[in-house]
Amino acid sequence: MNAWKEYQDQHKDRFLNELLELLRIPSVSARSEHKAEMVKCAEAVRNSLIAAGATKTSIYETPGHPIVYGELITDPSKPTVLVYGHYDVQPPDPLELWNSGPFEPVIKDGKIYARGACDDKGQFYMHVKAMETMVAGGEMPTNIKFLIEGEEEVGSPNLADFVKANKGLLDADVILISDTAMISMDTPSIDIGVRGLSYIEVEVTGANRDLHSGVYGGAVANPITILAQMIASLHDENNHVTIPGFYDDVVEATPEERELMAKAPFNEEDFKKDLGVKALWGEKGYTTNERTGIRPTLELNGIWGGYTGEGAKTVLPSKAYAKISCRLVPDQQSDKITKLLIDHLLSIAPDNVSVKASLHHGGEPYMTPIDSDGYKAAAMAIEATFGKKPIPVRGGGSIPICALFEKELGLKIVFMGFGLDSDNLHSPNEKYDLVNYYKGIETIPYFHTYFAELLEH
């Protein structure tokens, strides 16, 4: 283990430069104009696996973006860890809010600023460098497989078919994912669950064309106004979601779990200051940490319609649009919530407009048992390098493929993320602390060691 640390310290500059090269590739899966860059990034990931010691690698084409697979099998009798991550990133917009180019990584105050720095290039690349470290040290306590996809940010539409068709290839003993966050480097934590997701787009149509607002205003319904009224009605005065049946399947957290969550350090004033808000908002009866972990939500992600260009145009628009997402908790099902949401929007639409709604993507919530060998190994690994036992917490984000992994492969998932909630994921100026990046590379080999030892006993 001392040899691991020495190797990492010796090669830390190279480890960083390799990540910066990966971050320079604009692998935006949501935009067709980046298709060539997606292929380039997949090839770069594969090359990095080969350089780190993988003895078998492949790029699998899909109807969308490629999937990268790699493995290092040193002894079939050893346990196998399947590492999942994604090389695609969110669109960088709005570009004017970035302090530097989103695909021109800058290091400032010990942090890497770039799209994908934390989500998820910086985090999955830790595992590549951890494998290199173990190979260089001649100590491979486990076999390792990598499954790095290019469509996580658009809901992993093709990964399910790949997993179902390649169960033998992906056979392992545990799935290890670094795509989550810690409370802080002073208070390490492990996510024991992620929320599910239902993401829809709504189109509201009034007249059959844009109209002069002076000639027709006051006589014809404005779709933007109607859509705003409909969206506003989706929460009540206590910020509960008003859709009938929305909470029917929610598994309420036990008093013991809520008490455990309350032990996580949280300073509301610091939280507000960091976000630049004067007051917090959320479902009555729950703390901020509970609202972002154990409770489902409904959020408006975008709204548009009419004239939004420079200057004025007195138009009564024909159409208005919105993107709406729901984060789900056990035992909510994404298809059921999607239907409830769409049916409700159709039912509350007045006769003076027509409404269409469609699903973008969805995914199921997932929970990791804290008595599993994978969780125990992660907790031991973090304690070994941080000197503190990690706190189990529930994450607010979603990783759509998790529930399918367990269903199809029969494997438990361990979330061992090294990001921070303040890393501006999906926002301008996304960042990843160098300390976190290097600490992840240092910690991951311990996971493999402890996981192998736990399975031996």
C-alpha cells in the first residue's frame, strides 16, 4: 500500500495532464453536432484503459453513442469488480456565465474548471489511474472490468439492451460507481441511494399561428399564461406536489434514518450564502437534507415561448413549452409517475388550449444495503485514507441504469463518489478539486483490497 502511494505521488502530474486532455473533448451526448467528438472521446477512454493495464478492450457501437469496455482478469478465482462511469457530459450553456472555456480546462485555487471535471470524467478516470497503480505495484487483489458509456446524461437509452445482451461479459461480484458526492473532505460520506427520474416535455398550443397582441390580446388565450398557471398549480401552499397519487408509493424514511441524516453537518446560513439566496424553499415538514435525499420532487427545468430576441415584438404566441422533471424515491416507479404527471396536465388544461406531453427519459430509484460487502469495503477504504468513518447519506441525483443493473446482473451497487455538492454539476463553471481527484485515486485500491478480503471470509 505504501508502494501505491509512492507511485501516485511520482506520477500525479501525468495523472492530471491525462485528465485535462480528456476534458478538452466536447463529448456532449445531447447534441448531434458533437457525434464526432463522442467517438473521439470513446477512443480516448479505450486508449487510457490499455495504457493503464487492461488486457482486453472494445468499443461497442449502439444506435446512439459508443460504449467502452475494458478488463483486467489476473486470476479467475479472485472476485471481480465492475466499474461503471460515463464519458458524456451535459451541454455547457449558458456559455456567457463561464469564467473560462467549458472545454478549455483551467486550474485555479486547486480546482479544475471544465465541463465534465467532476461529472463524470474526473471521477471515472480515478478508477483508471487506480488500476494503473495496482498494476505497477504488482498487487491486484481483484479482477477489474470497466463499462464506460456515452449516454448517461440523456438517460442511457441504449445501455439497457447492451447489458441484457452481454450478461456474461459483465459478470462480476459488485458494481462500483463514482458519480456522486461527499459531504466534505472533512466529513466523508457514502451515498446509500440515488433518486429515480421522470423527465417530460410539454407543449401548449392556443391559436393556429402567432397573433398581433393588440388585435387579438384579451380575446384569445395566451399559451404562455396558461402554461404558467398550470405549472404553478403543481405545488400547494406547503410545497407539496398536487398530482393525485404522486406520493402513494413513497416509502417513508424511518425516524432512525432521519435521526442518522440529522447527524451530517449542515450550516443553513453557509448553504444560503453559497447559493446567493435569502431564504430556502421546499416541502413543509422536512429539513433541507431530507428534501434533497429522501423526498420526491417536481421541478421546472425550462420554459419558453413567444418572442425572446432583442428588442420588442408585440406578439401573442401560438405555442409555449416547458421541460419538467420529477426526482423519485423508493418505491416510486418512473413509468407510473410519468403517466400520472402527463394525465394530470391534460386534465387541468382549459378548453381554450390544447396540450401535448412526451417523455424524454426516466429511471428508477436505487438503494444500497449498508450490510453488503461492497458497502463495508467502501467504508473501510475511506476510513483508511481519510482517518474517519464515512457517514451514510442519500443522494439527490439520479443514475438511471442502476436498478436495471441489479435486475439483469443480480449485483449490488456501491456509490463511492469524491465530488462535492458545490462542484456546479450541470451548471456553468463546473469544477473538481485536485485534492478530491488524488484522494479518490489513493482510496480506490483499498476498496479492492478490502472487498477481496471480505469475500474470502
